[in-house]
Amino acid sequence: NWYQPVATWYGMSKTPFSYAAPEVNPGERVLEVALSNFELGPGRVLYVLVSTKLVDPVTGQLIRKARKMVYPETADANTLFAGDASAFKQTFAAAGRDALRSNLRSMGLLPK
């Protein structure tokens, strides 16, 4: 069950990860992002759930979190996965961007 570890991570008030220089400098924050779910559903719908957490890398404490499910309508599966599946890749990337943008806005990291 791959979903449970991601759900557990999202529910934590402290990050399980360690951050240090040179990747993270004093005063910076870390944005953790998880792709919690993605699937093609009935009716040509793509479901994508993006979860984000802003953490203090020194203490590991959660500062803010948000998650967003988007479900854009797509082409049929044969069209999505034809050739190099570029139609699926583009649809998936756009859905992920939309969900992440929404999360960043709700966390106050992007203007509304």
C-alpha cells in the first residue's frame, strides 16, 4: 500500500527528513511535495492529488500544509497513450502544476 506512507507523512507535525548545508542555508524553509494519488477514472477524468508541506529545516517543525485534488477531463486512453504518450504527459504535468499552484496560494507562498 503506497498511499499509507504518504498519508502518514502528510499527517506528521514534524518532517522525518534531515536538511543541512549546502542544500539548505540558514533562514531558508523547505517545501516538501508529494504526489499522493494519480489515476485515470471513468468518464475520461484524470485524478491528481498533490500534497505540500512547508517545514523549518532546523527544527523539522511543520509551518503550513495544503493538498489539492484536481480532476481535469482528458482525451480517451488510446489518444492519451498513443506514440510516446505525450498527450498524457502534458495533461498530467498541467494537472500537477494547477494543484501545486493552488497549494502555494493557500499556503500564502503565491499571491491569490
